[in-house]
Amino acid sequence: MDTPHLKWTAEGREIAYQLSEDETLIGRLSESDVVLSNPFISRQHAKVLKEGTGFNLVDLNSLHGTYVNGVQVSEQSLRNGDRITLGREQVDLLFFTGPDEAFSSDSTLGDEDLEKSMMQLTTVMPLADTESSKLEKISHILDFQYNWGRSFSAERTFRQILEAALKLSGAERGYILLKEELGYKYVVGLNGLGQLLSEAEFQSSRTAVQAVVASGDPILMTEGIDQKFEQQKSIVAMQLKAIACVPLKWITEDSEEADVRGILYLDSTNRMHSITGLDERILNKLAVEAANVFEKLELIEAFEEKKAFEKELSLARETQTALLPSSLPKLEGYDLAAFSHPTRHVGGDFYDFLKRTGSALTGVLADVSGKGISAALLSSLVQGSLQMEFRSGVPVHESIARVNLYLCEKSRSNRFVTLFFFSLDEEGSGEYVSAGHNPAYLYRADSKTIEELPARDLVLGAFTFATYQSVSVQMNSGDVLVVYSDGITEAENPHDEMFGEERFKEIICDYASTGCAQLEDQILESIREFTEGMAQTDDMTCVIVQKV
């Protein structure tokens, strides 16, 4: 991979993420660009910002810290080969600016790694070939299957966990349960013979489950029921003589600490095996494995949801782009340029050129309050309404007043639209209406100065009583009209400075005489240099008209 990217290992596979956007969010939240489910990762842990030709890593006040090459940082410029650690000694990502070591999506645990891991097992387990030592090896092998992605199957892994737990405990039945709104539901069950138990056969001691949920600690009554439980109705009804109930804990995107989200439940109408300290340790390990499976399933589901959402956003972006003019009008006596850059996939700005009787050129630029999909929907509504109104042939002020009333009826009270409308004939004579919009700039070629065309009317969609009046305007040869959204003048650099109106007007004065295309390029280049590649919070849209 030749482009700048992050690379890390998860579930035995190497993953690479291309740093193509101005900002890349890293965290546990499914909305993050890089989603990591490790409990030491905060929901919004850190972000990578594109700064010109380089990249900066910024810690987002994470609980366990962000480190670069072993040193904790709050913000740090990245260099090729830097090792980023999220939560000290927990999760490592490598940063590369170009090609790195060969990347394989099928990487699995190598023979050398497996041999080393098996050697390590001998330091924590008895060497005797006892039943319990075999069971602990099973739990560790499950760990390897999960962490290294070897033929992962949730159903098969759950069955292996239950088989091991039943064999260890001597229980007659075992279930894995998952938390839902009204309690804990059946996921999978086995009997002591390894046969699947259906959901219809499922029964459990609600008292034992509730006690484990409340305390977060396991209950192991394998040689008899404790006195405080033995008279409970469900235990008496099922004639239970032994119960083992172990919590399954993992972190969700809504929490910073592991909560009881599931239960490993075992019971029997006879006594179970005596549970030693090692046996309890094995049961806890099996519970950790079951929790890991659930956490992985949630991560997969969140990833799929994110992919589907990104696909929908991409389609929305394509739809909104299609609503913008596919090409600029070619009119004798006028030169045109225009651009619109939303801060997200979709935005609330738009520009359009309308058909109107008696006008050579009619244009509009609007800025909808808010961001994202809701702003884009309102933007499309405004654009469609304007197209219909101006085809009706009624006067400008009446058309805009009708659109205002329509928006007041259809949009929420906290949504409004600023708008700049202009209409010009072949000779450069015309009119404009500015509804709460920032001043447009009219560059006068003869004096090399700028006239401001300020707003005289109220915004659209907020006040039913609002009225609108057009103002006359005259463009002469060489004059340039620049209509823009405030995302341009309010663009910020890393030092919290705004691009500003004065800087913008200087660029217009310096480059207006070079033509619309050259002026557009210079505006965009100046914004890029000023912001140093920092992601912006507002859409940027501009229409440039020159009378030639």
C-alpha cells in the first residue's frame, strides 16, 4: 500500500486503514473510522488529522492514554514507522507513509508462535495429564481460535465452551444466556451428553441469575444449594441439587467498564463435581471466552451497520450532487465558475441557475442551518420549491415570499435558510434579493474596489410575516460578482484563526481580473494553505460571475 495508512493485527489478521480523509477517528464507538473493541480503548480515544502533507495524532482525553513509540502524548506529529499504542501496552497500530512489509489478509498463527504459546501454557498448568489440565488447555485453545481468527464460528465456540464446562462440573445441563430488556434470554444449551437443548426446554433459577447480575460475582453451589436459595420456587420446582452461575462481562460502546451482559449457567438434579481453585479458574476462563464471542459478534454487527450507513450516505451524496447544475450556463457576455464542498458526505449549501422569463442569467445560493442529512433534505426542498416558483412567472419578491411561507409550514422552527438571489439581463442590468445572507461582493473593474451587497430581508422558514424586496444592480464590463456561504470566511486554521472577510476580499481584488476559473482556483488554494488541511465545520459554496 503506497498511500499513508494505519496497520494493526486483530483476530489473527493484519488490517490496514487508508488515511484518505482529513480526520480519522479511533475508538470503541461503531461510528469511529477505526473501530477497536479492546476494553482499554475509550469510546472516542484518539484521532489522526491530516496537516498539509503530514499527519498529527491527537489524544481525545482517553482514560488509559495514547502513546507514540512508548511515550505518552496529547498531540504528536507522526513519522513513517511510528508505533501508536492506545491504552499503555494494550493495542498497537503502526503508521506508514508509504509501502511497508507485505500485507496479507489471511495471516494466521504461525507454527513458531503456536509452539511458543504452548510452551507458556506449561508454566500455568499442572503437567499431569489430569482431566482438569486437559480442560484448561481446551480453554486456552479456544482463546487462540478467537484471537487468531481460526475458523471462527459463534455457535461452534459456544458449544465447545459448554461441553468443557459440563465436563468439568459434572452438571446435567448448561446454557449460555444473553441480556435483553426483560431479563436474560436463551442463546444455546447442551445436556451432559453433548446434545443440544432447545429454547422450549430452557429453564433456570432466576434467583441465582439475578444474584450474579447484582454482585457481578459467580455463584458456585456444586455440592448442594445454599440455604438462602434452597426454598426458591424455581429451584424447588426443578428439584435442583446444584447450580453454577458465572457472569459474562464485556464493554459496550455506551460504557467505559465491563458490565454483566450474559450468563454461563449450569445446574443439576444431582450434586456436581467438587470445584477446586483451578476448576473455578477454568470456569472463569470459559466465561471470558463466551463474553469474547458476544463482543466480537457485536463488533461485526456494528461494522456491518456502519458499512450500510456509509453506503446510504454515499447514495445521498450522489443524489445531492445530481441536484446541483451538471454544467454551468454558457452565455454570451458572461463568464461563470462555481463550487460546493460539504463538510460531511452531504451538506446544507447549494447553488443553482434558474429559468426565468426576461432574464439572461438567474442564480441563487442558499445556506441551510445545521449539517448532515437533515440539512441536506431541507436544502433539496428549498431548491425544488425555488425551481417551481420561478417557472410560474410571478415577480421575484412574491416567489421568494411563497417559498418562505411553504418552509414555515414544512420545517421545524429551529431550521432556517439564508439565500442570495440575483437576476441579470444581457446588458448587465438586474436585481438581487438577500434573505439574511452574508454580504455578496461586487468587484468594480474600473476602480479595483469591492462593493458589498448586504442582506435587507429576513431569513426563509422562520417568520410567516416576512416580506422580500429586490434591489437594483448594474454590472459593467470586467466587473465580478462573488456570492458565497459563510463557511469560506469562517474557515479556521489550527490556531483557531478565521479566514475572514478581509483576506477573502484581498484575493478577489488581486485575481478578479484573471477570470472566473483562475479566481476560483486561487480561493480554494488560499483556503487550503490557510487551514493547513484541518477539517472544517461548515460547508463552503461559492458562485462567481464576471461580465465580459
